[in-house]
Amino acid sequence: MHGAESAEWPLNGLDIPALQAGGWRPVPFSEFVLKIHGRCNLACDYCYVYEGADQTWRARPSAMLPEVLDATAARVAEHARDHALANVTIVLHGGEPLLAGKGAIAAAVARFRAAVPPSCDLEVSTQTNGVLLTDAMLAMLDEHDVGVSVSLDGDRAGHDRHRLRANGRGSHADAMRGLNRLAGSHRRLYRGLLCTVDLDNDPIRTYEALLETRPPRVDFLLPHGTWTAPPPRRPVDGGGTPYAEWLIAVFDRWYRAPRKETGVRLFEEIINVLLGGQSRSENVGLSPVAMLVVDTDGTLQQVDSLKTSYSGAPETGLTVFDHRFEDALWHPGVVARQIGRAALPATCGTCAVRDVCGGGAYAHRYREGRGYLNPSVYCPDLIKLIGHIGRTVRHDLALAQPAGSR
């Protein structure tokens, strides 16, 4: 831990003994993100791993060693037994996870399926840039029942603005070749698309380009940034809502379509919380986050988007060899993601959309000197987007009610 950051909230200022004394207990982990490969075959200019403030990947193994996989599988099984978990999710991540190769991925998945108790349902998926989705790779993923999500930023021009190879060549054509294979004969594995919002891309053209392979779901992601290192064209003085306007254009196109073309996770989760449900996304709502990252060297980490904050931000100081996952549940950074309103600053207290927004993505709250006890750097955008969705849904619900019951 680097000196200044150790004095910031939640590492300094979050009173965990008081939470315990008041009866609070953590929610066990149920999602484990495995950095099965720590390098990438693309050089996306917005990547939080390779372009972020945290460059610790340089000192870590390029691929997860078998002994790390074995120890992780044992720890996952231990945690599942200790907490009688009915469901566990393993996400193969990177870098680019498919660089690990078919044999290593197949062995890893088999190892986890063998380790987890029979009473626990294990779901395995991977997040990939799609370039390595060959017929042989997809056949292996199909054999081992590994779901696949692909990063795609829209049409060729939009995607290739940022998602480049190291030589500057765009990756859209290669990604689409892999994606079309996935959406064709291996469609049962297709989990959806992840798209990073780019204000330079037309929102409707981007959305409609994403529909080409009929994805079951699209997840729009706000570019990572903090109060200290703001996202592109996000005014830190509070003026303007460029990201809300972009997303509202997509929402209206999606919501008013004559038939459902795909799910959009951000919009669906906002609607779900507005109607009284629990969020299943770490980016909105106040539901406890129950996810842990295991890096290639076996270190246990918080969500890796924290790499945009400062060097070492995701670290817990724990390893899969020396610590139970139970130990990580009590790390201040993990606790802060599970205590809901108590992790929000006073400025969020009177906000009308507080419980829907939930402070936004945790990584986007960071400010040097104050840590994460801040509103999201996207606060104005989130207020405007949630307000628009809320008014739209309430209007339609009112129209749907019989005249006498209004």
C-alpha cells in the first residue's frame, strides 16, 4: 500500500468493528473473476489494465500457473461449502483470457467443476475481445459449457477508434468474424456484448450495429475515470450531461422498439430498482457486491476497474495460497461495496435517485486525498438518465392502468 492512499476512505475511516457490533455481516462471495491470462493481443487506448494508473501487471506472470488454479479451485469449493452456496459463477478474464489456449482453459474449467460441491451449481463464462473465437476454440468452449461475452464498440469506425492492435490496425473485422461464429452454430454460449460509450460515436448507429448478431443482452459501460483523472469530456465542475444525453438516445430507441430486440443491462437494472427490485449490477443500486478477483499470481483483489484510481488500488494483501476467501470479506474495500447507503457521502443523502444510482460505479467515485467517499464523477449524468427512465416508465404505467383506478 502506498502511503497517501492508505489514509483515504475506506482504508482509513471505515469502522468495521462498529459494523460488526451492530450486527452487520458480509454477504459471501459468489462470483470469482480469474485472470487466467494477464496479457492482451489488442492495445485499446482506454484499457484500465494496461493504460490505467496501476501498472502492477508488468511484474505478474503472463498466465495463471496450474498451482494457482488448483489453489483457487480449492478455495472456491471451501467457500461454497462454508456458506452452503447454491450458485457460484467463475468468469475467465484477462488481459485476453483466450490467449491461455484451449488446453489450459479446458483443464481449468474441468478442475473447478470437479472441485465445487455437487449441491452448488457452477456457471462458467468468459469475457473476450472475440479475435480468437476460432471454430476450434468455440468447439472447446461448447464442450465445457463456457458462456461467452464479447467486447464490441459498435460499427467498424466506432470500434476501431479505440480497440486497436499494437501496430495501430483496427480489430473490428477480426472481432466480427469470431462473433459471427459464436452467434451462429454456438449460439447457446452467446451471453451478450459489452460496449464502452464513446461520445464521438453516434448513439443510434452504435446501438443498431450491436444488434446485427442478435445479442441476448448489451451492456453499455461508461468510460472509466475519477475526479482526479476525469473521463473524456465529463466536466468536473458539474456542467453538462453528455453521457446521459448519449444514453437517453439509446434508451428511447430501445424502449420504443415495436418488439424487444435485446436486453440492455443498464436500462433494465435501473427500471428494476425503480420498480422496487434489487439491482444485479455493481454499477447501479445498493445491492451488496459479492465478487472477488484472483490475479495470475494468486493475489486476491477487489474489482479491477479500481486500477484507474492509483497504483495498488485493487490489492487486498491476501493470496489464494495463504488466506481463505472469508478473510477477504472483511477487507475495508470489500466491506465498502456491501454496506449500501453507509458507503455514500453526505452529499448523496437527500438525492431523489440515491437508491437507484447507488453512487454509481465504485471506481468512478475516487478523488485523491478523499478516497472513495464521494459521489460518482458521472453524478449529473446519472441523475438525468435515471430521471428520464423513471418519468418514461411511470408515464407508461399510468397509461396502462384502467381509468377508474388512476
